[in-house]
Amino acid sequence: CEFPRHFDPRRAVLVGGLAPGEENFGFIQVRIKKHRWHKRVLKNKDPLVLSLGWRRFQSIPLYSLKTVVAGEERNRMIKYTPEHMHCFAQFWGPIAPPSTGFVAFQTMTNSVAGFRVAATGVVTE
């Protein structure tokens, strides 16, 4: 066994795991808001790097707003995120329980001069 041979008590060992439900992938619906310090609005179908719970992954969100038409509630797709309000987004990724917070980035390079956090939000379904 390698671990006892190479064990160093001066270095921390981080042991983590995923619950059985967190190993599944599927469509996630989130409530998202563009960060107020991010300079540009977020465009529909532009890739984002999301940090959701223990996971960090890239996905392509579809933005929408809930509207009521003739007494029926619908999700209406929008091209851009609203400037100062929440909207909904749907994307493919690891399933997370409702109320899990996340942060989204458009790029992960260190050469970006401005504020990197593009959006924040919470899982709804």
C-alpha cells in the first residue's frame, strides 16, 4: 500500500467524497444574477465555468424568465441576462440539491484585468 509508505505528518491530507445522488448528471435549473461588478451582460449559449458545491465544470446555460400567459406559467427564453434582476438558467451538469449556491466565471485565466466573477446564483430544481 502506497499511503503508509509515503505518509508525511507535516502535510495535511484532505479526504472527501460525494453522496450517491451527487454522482449523477442531468439538467439543472438555477436562479442566476449577473454580478454587479461584471462589465458585460451574459449572452445566451455562451459557455461559463461554474463552481457548484465540490464541483467545477463548464457548461452552456440557457436563460429564461417566468411569464404568465392566459393563467399558464411558462419559461420564456431570453437572449441576455437582465441588468439588475434575477432570471432562470438551465444547463447540463452534476445534480446538486436545491438551495446550493454557485458562482460562475466567463474565463479562468489570471491575465484578466477586471473582475472575474460573472454571476452568482442558487439551484432551484
